[in-house]
Amino acid sequence: MGWAIALHGGAGDIPHSLPPERRLTREACLRHCLQIGVDALTSRKSPLDVVELVVRELENNPHFNAGRGSVLTTSGTVEMEACIMDGKSMRCGAVSGLTTVVNAISLSRLVMEKTPHIYLGFKGAEAFAREQGIETVDASHFITQENVERLKQAKEANRVQVDYTQPVEKDVKRDELKPDGDSQIGTVGCVAVDSEGNLAAATSTGGLVNKMVGRIGDTPIIGAGTYANSLCAVSATGKGEAIIRGTVARDVAALMEFKGMSLQEAAALVVGDRVPKGHVGLVAVSATGEVTMPFNTTGMFRACATEDGHSEIAIWDS
Amino acid sequence: MGRGWAIALHGGAGIDPNITLHRQQEAKEHLSRYLNLGVSAIRSSLPANDVVELVVRELESDPLFNSGKGSALTEKGTVEMDASIMDGTRRRCGAVSGLMRVKNPVSLARLVMEKSPHSYLAFSGAEEFARQQGVELVDNEYFITDENRKMLKLAQDANTIMVVHFHLIFPNIHFLLFFINLNFVHATMIVLLKIGWQFDNSIPITGHAYLPETVGCVVVDGQGRCAAATSTGGLMNKMSGRIGDTPLIGSGTYACNLCGVSCTGEGEAIIRATLARDVAAVMEYKGLGLQEAVDFVLKEKLDDGAEAGIIAVSREGEVACGFNSIGMFRGFATEDGFMEVAIWDSMKQ
């Protein structure tokens, strides 16, 4: 037993040839966020507070796909979503389709705490944000040049590649974008457990690059991208559609509960078996202070620390 | 354990115990009609995906049930609809939220599953997709019924009606006064305190506007393929933009190669319990049978006091149902000739 924390900045086809400047800035952010999380846990902040504040940091960093730095929809706009869950009470909050809210994760917490609902989307969520006086800015604040480029590349890739194996309309974007280095990255997240075994999970994202306007991914769907109960807390990242079908976050907990698996075993099985290769990564902690960070993609930006002194920051397989 | 087809449909759990006999009769007739439509479709070898879609379309078009036409209203008096569908064989899924003009949300959910690269579209993006796909669009007015307008008013009033129990010590008089908001209560209490009255606890009434949420259908076809679909207008007087369990895969709807599940009831509780996924998960991971699984999750996984209902079919051709609310509009049929439409009393053996 003891506290533990893990966080991620997205799983995907992160090339080993990632230029040092891009690698180092992200590693520095992960290190910074990990430290913030550890400091908060050691000063006995609740896991719910910890995951929220870590995800806020990740959202504010323009190098990850959440908040500022979110990838763009096919219309060149930003639509952000987030979700938070408290393991002990199983209360949760989720938001989708945000365009002006600086910290989507904080709005999802307000949904959880200030409404009788769990999930608010789009105009309704934006209106609620204004009612609550949470920080909002002009939509252009979230857009980075990097993401404008990514969108352009994604659109070009779609035009060039013809996929005749899937039954989709010609004018609808396909799911399988050409692996384009870090275009595939989705989501940031954090899970934490305190020394009493209280768990929490939080996830936030701009979604899929070149997504259809109005597309919702796994992040705000309880049991898909985010989940916490009295056994574990999970935050997933990767191809949203695959994570939804695989009910990834819930399944990790379900395997522990119904098959008596350990955190590691459960997470490894879900990532290895329930979701196709190249589609998912997750971070998870258990009530007893264990951590696991499996992924079946090329890499996953991640970091973790436990009370017994172990800590790790990594991108690819060790 | 023979195989064979099976179908179950529901029109929502949590029924007004004062519902008129006439209304009950009407509901049963409609449910029977849609059940028979589903059965005919299965018998003519339509795959499970097609059958759940066509049955839910019927329920959506029926103003008697809370989906499509007859949907519950948001706090603004408008309709915002959600739906989802899942194909158990390949675990593909499609979901939509916040629809205001799409006549049959479940059909748009199916198009999301089959004609888009995504699994879930919402609000104006979903409506735009609907336009591109050429699905039938109508005015928001089409979905609104007078009855639901009345129910909305009731729900909005109920949130603010409070009953305060006053007790004058001398002479010894008790009475109740109804207030429509807290300010009036405080003002009255201040005045009465000044003249020597004493008070007992106020008893806030939060009116329980009985409105069964959601419609759904689950099918296992003659080839053992499972599918599930659910559709709803959501919670009466909900905040605009509120999304419940219905479009969330794993909560309101789930299907895999073992079973198809559709849930109804208190959306927030169903989400926390990931109810539909949990039915399948306990079958898969604990080896429970279909009805055992339904009973287990209802008993063990729902918040205390939360009401929900579940229908499910298994690839073995079984049907199962469970609910802890007062009643659930439902119907079942299996290949061996069993057929039932019911409103009250759980179908426990």
C-alpha cells in the first residue's frame, strides 16, 4: 500500500526518429507534471484534486493533444472533451464539444459536482461553463501552427489514399490515416491513488485529427476512456473508436473484479487482446498502490511514480 | 441449450402506478404490434442489426414512448434525442446525441456505424451528417406532444414546491403551507417567528414525474448474431446538452458475440454502473447465465435506490429481463413459441 500516480500524453505511432527538440520538450512536461502530482499526493491532496490539477497542466501545454494544442476538426476548429471519475463514490463528470473553455477537465468536474447530470455536450456545456464562471477564451487560443500543419497533412493523406476495403462513402473521411509520426497521438490523462486506497482518473483530449465536426471519442465515455472504482483507476488513449468498442477502462477493472486478475494482468490482457494492435495505451493504478502503463502502439508518452520511490518517464518500450 | 432466435423490446422502466387501464391497454397493443413486426422480420431472415433498427424506429415514431416523437423535453421545452446501436458479431457501434430534427435517431446511429469513420456524432455535427446522408428531417415541433408539455411544467414546478410544517405552541395548532420557492418560505418564517411561532422541519417535496425513459430492442437472429439498440428523448426537464446513458456504449447499450443488452432508467446511475457492459462482462468473466447476469448487475451494481430495467438476449436464443422499478413496458418472443407483453411484475421464474 502507498500512493501512486501515473500520467500519459498520448499513445500512438511515435517515431523513434522523433527530433530531439520535440522529444525533450514533451519529456520535460511529463517530468514537470509528475512532480506536481507527486507533490500534491504527498501533501495529502485527494486523488480527485491531484488528477484534475495534473490534467490541467497537460491541457495547458501546447505539445499535447488537449486544451491548447488540441488537434483540429475537419473544419479547422477545436472541439475538446474530458472526463473525471472518483473511484470511491463512483461519481463522474464528462464534457464534449468545448470550444472556449481553457480547462475542459475542470468543467467536467463542475458537471459532476454542480449538476444532477454526468455528461454535458456542446452548446449546453459551453452555456454551463459561462454560468459557472470558469475561464474561457477565444477559440483561436487553442490552435497551434503544428496542428494546422497536421490537419493539412491528414487531408492530403486522405485524398491520396484510396481505401476500397471499407464500406464508406467516397466523400467521408476514412478511419485509417496514414501513420504520420505524431499525428496519431490522442489524449492526456492521469490516474492516482492515495495511501488510503482512494482512486481517481481523469482524461482530456482534442480528439482525432481531421475528425468530423461533432465526433465524440472514447475520452468522455465512462468505461471506455476513463474509469475508476474501488479497485483501480484507468485512463486510456489511442484510437477512440476501438477503445469504445473494447470498453477498455471498464474491462481492466472488470477483469480484476470478476476474474481476480491483478492490475498488471488485467491491463495487459485488455491492451493485448481486446483492442487491435496499434490502437491503444493506458495508465492505471490499483487501490494497493500498483502502477501499470501498457500500450500496443509504437510508443506512449508516459510517467509514473510510487511511494516506495520508483519513478519513470518514457516514450517507447524500455 | 438449443439455439434459435429471440427478441426483446422495451418502452421504458419506471411507470406511473396510477396509469389508467386504457393507457395500459394501449401500450400493450402497441408493444405487441412491434414485437410481431420484429418476429416477422427475423423469420424472413433479416439480420439482427436490421431487426433492432426497425423495431426501435417503430417505437420512436410512437408518441406513447419516450423517444423520437413523444420524447421528454429539455428545460427549454425542446427535444434533444440520443440513440445507439451495436452489432455484436463485430462489436461495431454507432451513437448519436443532441438530435433535434432527425426523425429516426436510431437510423442515424446506424449510419454513423456503417457510413462514417467514427462511432459517435453529436449535436450540429450529427445533424450535418444526417443532411449529407439524406435522412428524413422534420421540425423539432414534430417530436413534442401536449402531454409532455404538461409533464415538463409539472417537473419544473415540482422542483420548487416545498411543504413547510408549522406548529404554533399555544394554542397547539399544526398545519402545512405550500410554497413555490424558498424565498417565500424564509419570508413567512421570519414574520411568524416574530409573533412567537415555532417550526418543525420543512419537508421539501421533489415531485417524481413518472416518465419511463427510453425504448430499446435486442435480438439474436437465426444465425446466432446478437444486436442491441436504444433510443431516447432523455430526462424530463434535463439541462440542454445533457447526455444520458442511452448513447454510451457499455452503459445503455451493448452487444458482443455472447449477448445483446439494452437498459432504461436513471441514466446517471446506469452510466456509473456501466450496466449493459457489466451484464456481458459477468457472463464472459464469471460464467454466469444470461438471467443470472441481469439479476446480478441489477442487485450489485446499481446505486442504492436507483431505478433501472434491462432486457437481454443471448446467442443461445434466451431472453432475460430484470427491473427494480415499478413496472417496465416490455415484450419478448423466442423461436420455440414463447411470446409475452407485460407492464408490471418482474419476469423472474
